[in-house]
Amino acid sequence: MDRTVYLNGAWVAEGEAKVSIFDRGFLFADAIYEVTAVIQGKLVDYPGHVARLKRSLGALGIAMPVAEEVLLELHKQIARRNGVEDGLIYLQISRGVQDRDFVFPETMEPTFVMFTQKKKVLDNPKWKTGLSVKTVAEGRWSDRQIKTVQLLYSSLRKTEANREGYDDVLFVENGHITEASSANFHIVTQEGVLVTRDLSNALLHGITRGSILHLAREAELVVEERAFTPQEAKSASEAFVTSATSFVTPVVRLDGEKIGTGETGPVSGKLLEIYIREQLAAGIPVAS
């Protein structure tokens, strides 16, 4: 790989980018991240990602390393420098570097990293086949509305599920589904009602989730934001996940049982179509 990455104010070849072993992101997972998709040279849902970035930083008391207008320019520059017309832009901000200690000072100099991944985001085979998922016990920390890099539990459970033939997992807490390993989960009831988990610290406040719910209401779908059980999901007419990296992806099997017909459904397909169209119209060109 020969990507150019951004590290603490400098553009660096990826092989030369170095972060201290005393960085709190490395030692304590004391860091947040965001991922913004690029489709056809445009940043997708960018304002929402910036707003959540600021909320996450504020929740952890980490300083915003650059002004908002500079952050937008950095997104454009890194896409141009790496020739990304379709793909992902990842940023990570840690609290910074100090000798290992559970207690940290009130003010520290954040470590700020950005890199790109080229990916044909509009060529997702799972949009046609759907996902097969399994339920597992929730085991993450309680403040899941903060987009931190504390992803080990999700990684372990998803890897385990992949080795068993599943695509992903759904976390279950107190009898109700919270979300997937890295996506929000939604169902469509037999009556055609779109149901999604209401926002709280139990799940990430997904940017794509918010956009999809807005589009669903505009399309005059009935939307309910509430907790629901795995059994209700299995009895749904269809289900899907939403995320910044896969937009709207159908879920066709849960714990080995078919959801609906076991095929991709019309609601998720329509919402995906509308979402892509709207984002292409509203996306921020990286070339500007």
C-alpha cells in the first residue's frame, strides 16, 4: 500500500506514520473515531458525522483538534491525495500521549489520524442476498452512544459468528435487541410498520439510521422507535441494518430462521434506492 495518511498536522506516507506507544488510544482505548463514505467523489452524510464527532469528543472531554472548516478540507484533501472516488475516510482522535496512568490531566494534546480505504461501496453483494445473523449476549460498556474505539467485544463476537457461517451478530440485553456489531438494526412488521430501537446510551446514534428514518417518514411509512425482542424480529416481514459503510443491507435469517420469506424485502430495497439518490444529490464534492 502507498497511501498518504494525515497525522497530527502532516501528510505522511503510511509506512512512515508513527504513533507513540504511550498514546492513550493504544494503552486505554481512550479514543473516538468516525467513518465517512465517499461515493462518486462525494462525501456522504458528512454534517451528521461531524456533529457526532463533536458529541463524542465532548462526552470524553477531548479537545477538537482542528476547526470544522479545516476538518472538511482535510476530508477533501485526503480523498484527492489518494484518488478515492469511492471508498471510506476513517479518522481517529485519541486523548494524546502521557506516561501510563489511569488518571490523566484535564488538558492534553490529542493525537489525530486520518486514512482512506478504497472500496466499491455501491457494489455490495449482500444487498442482493441479505445477511444471516445470530443473537449473542450484550457485553459492551454501557456508554455505547459514544463512538469509541472500544471494539474488542464486537470484533470477537463477529469473528466467532463468521466462523460459524453467520455474517454478523445482534446484541441482546434484558431480552431486547440493541444493535448489530457495527450497525443499527431495524425490522418491518407484518403490518408494514418500520420499528427501530429508540435512542439511548444502549446503542450508537447512527448517522445513516437517522437519515433512513427521515426518508422513511417522507415516504409516508409508519415509524416506531422502541425496544423489541428477537422473537418479534423473527416474526417480522423483513429486517435490515444501517451503517455508514453499507448504507441499508437486508437481514434475511436470524438464528437460522427465515425472516419473512427469507429473501430481501421491498422496504429495505426502496430505502436503499432513495438513500443513494439523495446522497448523490446532497453529497459534498471532494474536488471542490
